[in-house]
Amino acid sequence: MLYCILGTDREDSLEARMAARPAHVERLKALQAEGRLVLAGPNPAVDANDPGPAGFTGSLIVAEFPSLKDAEDWAATDPYVSSGVYKHVSVKPFRKVLPE
């Protein structure tokens, strides 16, 4: 089943985010190589693809996991969690409708 993982950044997270990004992206690439990643990306803090020093407010990941617990466990071990980038992470089942 698909799950939506929504991480919310703490204030002033940009430096920690950039430091943890290579390890974070590596985990996402592993999901992609397994054919389980639907999409992933950050939420810029301002209305721009490159928010510069404004940074980001969080990230969205939609990926396939065997169960909600597996998705929660995967999210809990993300480098953005362990490095303190995220102040909160929400994991919910997700049903893709479109595009078909």
C-alpha cells in the first residue's frame, strides 16, 4: 500500500537540512531503485523553486510499504529526523486516484 510521509521542519532548519540531505536522498534513491517511490520533494518556505536562505518548511514523500508500521519505522529512521530537521512527522495511508 502507498503511504504519505509529511515531515514538518523546525525553525531555522536549513543548515541542518543541507548537512543531512545526502543521506536523506540516498534512502529515497534506494526506495526508487526498488520501484517503491512515487514522489518526494521539499516544501519551499517561499513561492520559488529555489527558496535561498528562506529554506524549507517540510517535505512530502509518497512511497509503497508493506504496512503502516513499516512506513512509520522507515520515516522514524530518516536522517532528517535524527539530525533534528523535522519537528514533526506524519505518516498516513494514501490511495492514488490520478493520474491513472
